[in-house]
Amino acid sequence: MAAQVRDELASLLRPSIATKDLDVYAEERIGRLGGKPAFKGYRGYPASVCVSVNEEVIHGIPGPRKIKEGDIVSLDLGVLYAGFYADTAICAPVGRVDAPALKLMRAVREAFEAGVSKARAGGRVSDISHAVQVSAERDGFSVVREFVGHGIGRMMHEEPQIPNYGAPGQGLMLRSGQALAIEPMINEGSPAVRVLEDGWTTVTVDGKRSAHHEHTVLVTDDGAEILTVAAA
């Protein structure tokens, strides 16, 4: 459900659509599929999806803002179903975007792939963290420090926390059957971020763009199975 609605939202991105329209669609669509929007009301968050545009890193609150040609938009949503949570995010372009934006979006996907390649039973949490950091910085981007990935299951946020930076070989040992939300957040410029007065929307301090990519994954003895992939 989470994957399907995420991809449907990405397909709706176009110039002049209001971010609130995306939220309305997400809430209605998740309900029709039989789930519950996991974000709405969570710790007071007022919407069903986070819509973060350009310099907004995460937790952008949907509202009247109209998306423009050339924007990049990170869409982050969660679903609660049968007592379990799923969490996923994608960064997508609006119409034609410039080459640096394409590079940033590609880099955040590659950073995720690097991290998920280390999510196997017997590894350590920081193996994921280190792989994300190395990939992002190799491509010339910085990694956000203040926000992290996390365990997920019967609660939205469970242990362990999964930073997107750090030395390998540290932290909790991963075990088969464990579910994780791995979510690189990388910036074009400085890694520094700040939270706006609404208490949620997090932006880059230097005003440069940011990208977010996330999947819920299952740790196995042979590696990670990505769960938030839409059915063909």
C-alpha cells in the first residue's frame, strides 16, 4: 500500500498542483486500499504525507504552496495495516529539472542502495551508515546528521536508530527477520539544517536543495529484501 500510493503521488507531480492536493489524495487512497495513514496525528503531525520541496529536507507540511516546473519534491508517507507500519519516501522531479538536480536524485538512490547492501544478518548497524556516507560524499554531497533511519514494525519508530554517517563495525548486530527503514537524506551544500516555526518543516541552512529516499526493508541471512516496492 505504501509503495503504491508513493508512486501514484509521484505520478501526480506537475506544475501548479498544490502540496495539499497531494495530501488529500494520499489520505483518501490509503483508506480505499484498506490502510490507515500512519503519519496523521503522529506526534502531532497534521497531515498524511510529508511533501518537501527543493531546500526542504523532510517533514514539509502540505498546504497551499504550488509546485513549479523544475522543482524536486521528496514525498514521504507511512501506512498502518493490521498492526504493522511501513514507511517509504522518494524524491521526484517536476517536469524538466537541471542537471545538478538529476545528479542529486541519482546520488540519494545510490546512497540508499549502498546502505541496503550492508543490511544483512550478522552485520552491524553502522555498516549501513558508513556505506551511505561514503556513497553520498563520493558524489560530492553532504549527509544530514540530525535525522536518522530506524527500526520499524508494530511501532513507526523502533530501535535501532540508523544514522547515515559513521564508522563501520559498530552498533547493534543485525538479525534475520528484523525490519528497518533505511533513509538517506543528502544535501547539495552544507549538511546543516534547521526546523521552521511550524515545528516540522526542516530546511537546509544554506538554502541549497536536498533529497530523501527511503524503503522499509527486511533483513535476511542473504541480505535485505525491499518490502516497499509496488506490485507490477
